[in-house]
Amino acid sequence: MMKSVMKAGLKAGLGLVAASAFWVAPLSAQEAYRLPPQDIIDIVDAAPSPWTSLSPARDTLLLMHREALPPVAELARPMERLAGLRLDATLNGRHGPRSIIGLSLMDLESGEERRVNLPSDAGISYTSWSPDGSQIAFVMTRNDELSLWVVDVERARARELIDSGINAVFSPIDWMPDGEHILVTLTDPDRGAMPERPRVPIGPVTQEASGYEAPVRTYQDLLADETDAELFAWLATSQLAMVNTNGRTRVREIGEPGLYYSADPAPGGDYILLGEMEQPFSYQVPWSSFPDRVFVIDLDGDEVETIARQPLADNVPIGGVITGRRSVGWQDSAAARLTWAEALDGGDPRVETDQRDSVWALDAPFDGEPVEILRTEDRYYGTQFTSEGQLGFAVEYDRDTRVIRRWLVDFADPSVAPRLVEERNNQDSYANPGSPLTVRNQFGESVIGVQDGYIYMAGEGATPDGDRPFLNRVSFDTFETTELWRNSGENFEEVIGLTSDDASSFLTSWEDPVTPPNVRWHRAGQDTVQITQFENPHPQLNEISRQLITYERADGVPLSATLYLPADYEEGDTLPVLVWGYPLEYNDASTAGQVSGSPYEFTRVGGTSPRFMVTQGYALLENATMPIVGDDPLTVNDTFIEQLVLSAEAARDITVEMGFGDGERLAIAGHSYGAFMTAHLLAASDIFRAGIARSGAYNRTLTPFGFQSERRTFWAAPETYFELSPFMHADQINEPMLMIHGQMDNNSGTFPMQSERMYAAVKGNAGTARLVMLPYESHGYRGRESILHVLAESIDWLNTWVMPVEDPMGGGEEDDDRVE
């Protein structure tokens, strides 16, 4: 492949005034937030449609009203970065802006919508239906306080149960099975003042290795010293309490304060299962790997039995699990029965064995011998119970073959052989039978509904022509499937839930390219009724065309993308093209080439979506598939770059073949692993004029214990880590690359230094690059100013380097040793 080695900067005499002006800014500076064109601002500021939730009684919709993007000022609230969490110490909860600002209730039968009267400045979170659907609990954020509220659904009235002191470091509320009481976590009433960091440290921070294997991912926001540990304990320590919702509010404390990360009532309501962290904490792993114990208490707070105790989990193999009892939880179909899994392979997926996990159950009062229910060939991932006795669907998964198996298991009688219900490659979307629909059982728990010998399954319905969601009836005896309904026509419609046990009536979410999702009610023998009337927040985009396209790369692997063309596009015009992608690994070409998505979905444009570029005169290939195919999971990445280039070439070629592209004015872009892809394609090929890489990781030696699907460590495959690090090939990146990153990115592996060092590498090798670091933003971007700035930067970058007919970089082509 040909690739210029002389594209170090702008060529004199090009006369690109806009491009020259773009580069006269200081080489390093803090700039004011910039704005994109006004038509884009209007779209970004449009209020989104409400979220919807169907009540357990199946007669009412909850509408959760949202606001447009929060200002960066909300992101800038003081933050404590502790044990892998981001906390707001003032609130004693998670850090972050509000998203739900109001509630209303819609009666399905009449269509009447009733607004719940709430303070105008409230933020709403942890919204939860009572088991019978008569009440809704939620936590309100207001005036630097967290309070507990409940809505009477019949009257659409809300009242405050607890005015302050909610501890929301972890999930703060859970309904009791009686539907009249809420289990809540409060801050420790006897804690002292918040620990303060000393101006002079008490000494150095030390860590010590003790000769055992302890691989860890590159976690962010870990505890840094003893003061951090004290502050985390101060914030995380909670007091359990029970509050009655019947109007005679009374808060009753349960037991003693503790470092509880979970509190789960038994289905029968007589016990509470607690998960509690234990000290000392670790500076190397997040809270989920701290020493802990799982135990049962009664409603008086008296300890009944310890079920599991785990030491610090810093020696778990990458991709493995802890040894001993894990995933301890209540069996949804029994009043007081616990289940858990135990590894038979030492928790190490590298161990060759015929059986990896065993599954156990233990009945109250939890002091007897547990019963082994089943053993699985591969890793156990939980059981979804049914309304039929103690039958449940247990799932196991093989990470190497990506095969998922689902078994029907009788937890009441382990002597009954499990029955295989499903076995397929988890990436085989065309064979996906969907997910079972649920009901509430006698305990108020959500379980798979079995009605007259049938269960009901709803799924995306992936096909070579795009997704066509379905509703199926499945025999609980033979597993024979009958299709009851399937989406058809130039729209996209998927099942939300059943409103009758026999699926004679059900709700769907319906949309088309110019209509946002709205709720529809299907009833046998009656006309379909549209329940909600949400309007298009950006009708100015209705004329943008959208098409699902398929094509093939040189090695025969089928590919797909969604093509967007501007509203004023005329056939025969050639446009600059933006290709947006994200690499995924597959075991075989057949699953890699499967089509996902629908050309009939609503054309959502929000956040930093690449679809905004269509409004500026660009064609967009969105979700252009970039599959990495290999039957050996240990070596699939050995051809990563070659396969990326093949996919990119195919994307370029289809733009020319279809006539909307000229094969020259192309840009590549992506977020996270898509940014990693972008840097590789700029280094290894001459396909694209420029790239936009957001929140990426570029030096894989900084993630030495694996990344994405790479299972080998750096020390086991140093050549692969070197080759798959765009940083190591920065001298080959001679097309302009815009890098954007949140200054507070806490995603494992994509810490901000990745972009900072990549920018320095490109700059140091005479490349053309721009680095934008967004204050207070994490891996994704949430602040209004940040999002508008990202869009402005992206538009300017593409307009400078991709829009002109003549390549602004100029220069001739010389042979080099890039990928052919």
C-alpha cells in the first residue's frame, strides 16, 4: 500500500485561509468553550422524550420526564474518588448530575395522564414500583440532601417519608414483599465529622507483594492512602432501617451500622441478606474486590448465619472468578432459600476441566447442609426462576467458544436431570430466541411467567435485512415455538411487556425514521391504540435519508453499516464521508457478518452522535462493522491490524461503488476502542485523510494484564502488545488526528494519560494532531458545554482536512512498508 511520508504539515501556497486560521492558536492553551452552528445547538438543547415503565399491575405507565443536558457546573461539584467509585460527600451518594426531573402516570385504559406534583428543582433517582404496583418509591436530590419519597399511584400524589440522611453510596432502597414497608440505608447516626486530609502526611504509602500471582486491570479512582480509606469508610458505613408507607410514617433501625454494599429482603419477608465489606481495604483493587462477608439477619437485626466469607480478591485470574461461595442470593421462587455458585477449577478459566462450576442451595434457618443442585461444563451465570414451582432456567457460558447454554433445572429435586433449552454461539444474533417475559409471583418477585403450559419470549429478531422484533409462545414441555407477532412494515416496533398472562394483549414501543418511540397497546380483537404521543424533538432532520447497506471485504467476510445522507443530497453527487466504527472479535465469519440494527428506527441525534455531521454536508457510514475473526481466542489479535485495514478498504470501496463517495475525502472516527481503531488505521493505511479519536487507549503496555478480548499478558506476548499499540507507530501517523478525552476518565485502560502521551508522540514525530481535554468529563461526555465543544471541534476538523476537494496535506506518494 502507498502512504506518503512527507505529510508533516500544511503545504505553502494552498490558500486554505480557514485551515491557516485554525492553526494560529497557541500550541498549548486553555480555550473558552466553543459552539457549533445554531441548528446543531437547537437539536442538542431539545428536551428528550420521557422514559416509560409498566406497573406490576399492568394497568399504568410511569413516565419519567427528563431534561436536556446538564451544565458542566453540575459535573464540577466536589468529588471524592474512592475505591473505584465517584462520590458526592455532601449528598453521601454517587456523584453526577440529575437526569429525571418529573413523574407522571398514564392510565392504559383511558389514556389519561396525571402529573405528580413535585418540587421544580428536584432530581429523581432509584425509582421503584411496589410489588403490587400501587406505590412508587424514589430518592429525591434537592438542596444538597437526599430524601425518600413515595407516590400513591391511585391518587398520583407524592409525599416525603424521610427528609434527610439517606446513604446512597450503594443502592439505598428496596421494597419489602408486603408492599407496605421499604428497607432503606441511612448514614451512620453516630459518625463524627468527615475526615480531613492532613496537610503533612503521616508517612509514605507502602505496598508489598507476597509471592503469589495477583494480576489486576488498570482500575481508576482507587484508594490512595489511609485518609482515603477513612473517608471511604465514613461515607460507606450505613444504618439499615425500615419505614412504613401507610401514612403513619415510622422509621425503625435494624441492627448495627456496617459497611453494607447490599441489603436484600428474602422473598418471604422474614430475613435480610447482607453483603458487608471488611477492613483493611486495598489500594490496588476497587471495593468489589475488598474482603467481605455475606450473612443473614432477621427483622430485629439479629444475625442468623454467615453464608460466605471472602478474603481480598486481588489474585483472581483475568477473566476468572473467586473461589468459594460466590453470587449468593435468594431463590425468587421460595420464601427463604439461598443459592450460590462455587468454582470447580479454582476460578481459573485457563484450567482444562470437564466441569467448571457447581450450584448449591440452602434453606432457612441456614444452619443445615447445603444441597448441590447441578454442575456446569462452563462458567455459571445465574438462574432466572419461573412461576412454576422451583423450576428455573440456568445459564452457562464458554468464554473461548462463546457458546451459551440454557438449562431447565428443578431446584426442588436435584435428581431430575436438567433439560437443555438453548445452545448457540452468543454472537449468533440470527438464532437468538429472545428473552422470557416476566410476571410477579406470590412473593412479589419478578419471575418468568408460565401460563397454561407456555412461556412467552420477546427478542430483537435479527435478520439479514435488519432487526424485526417478535413475540413467541414457547411450550414449557417441548420448547416448541409458535410465532404470535412480528414487526413488519417501514417501522421498528418491539415488545415492552405483556398486559395479559396469555399474551392476548401486550405493549410495544413503536417508531419510524421520523417518529420517536411511542407506546402502543395491542389487544386481540381490537384496534391497536397508541398510548403516548411523544413528538419528534428535531423535525428539521426528517429529510435525512437512512439505509442499511451490506458489502464484503477482500477475504470474503460480510460487512454492514447504516448509511446516512444529507437532506439535500442528489443522486450522482459525491460527498465527503465519515466512517464511524468499533472493532469486535468473532470466532467465525458467519457470525461476524450478521446484520444488526434497523433502517426503520427513529433517527436519534443527540449527545456527540456522529449523525450531527450529516447536517453539515457529510455522508456517514455509522457502525461500519470492523470484525476481527479468528477461531483461536488466544491468537485472534495477531491479525488485528490486517483485518482492520481490509474492513476499512471495503468501506471506502462501497462509497465509490454506490456513487456518494469519491474514495478520497474520507475520515475515520470512533470512541474508546473505536479511537484505538482510528489511530491504527491512520498509522497502517493511506485510506483516510483524517481521523477523530475520542477517549481511547493507545499504549497497550499500560494495560499489561489484558485488554478487550486479549487474554495473554504483556509478558506472554510482548510482540502483540507492541504491534497493537498505536503509540509505537506514532511516527507512521501522517494524517491529521483530533484526539478528545475527558480529564476525569475512569474507564479501565483509557485513563487520560493515554491521549496525552499519544499526542506527544505524534507531535514529536512531526505529525499533525490536536488534543482536547474536557474538564470534569469521564469516559462519556455529559455536560452541555462539553458536548457542544466536541461537536464544534469535530466539524472544524473535518471541514479543514476532509471537506476540500484537494487534499490540504498535499504532497506526492512514496512507497513505504505499511500493511498491504
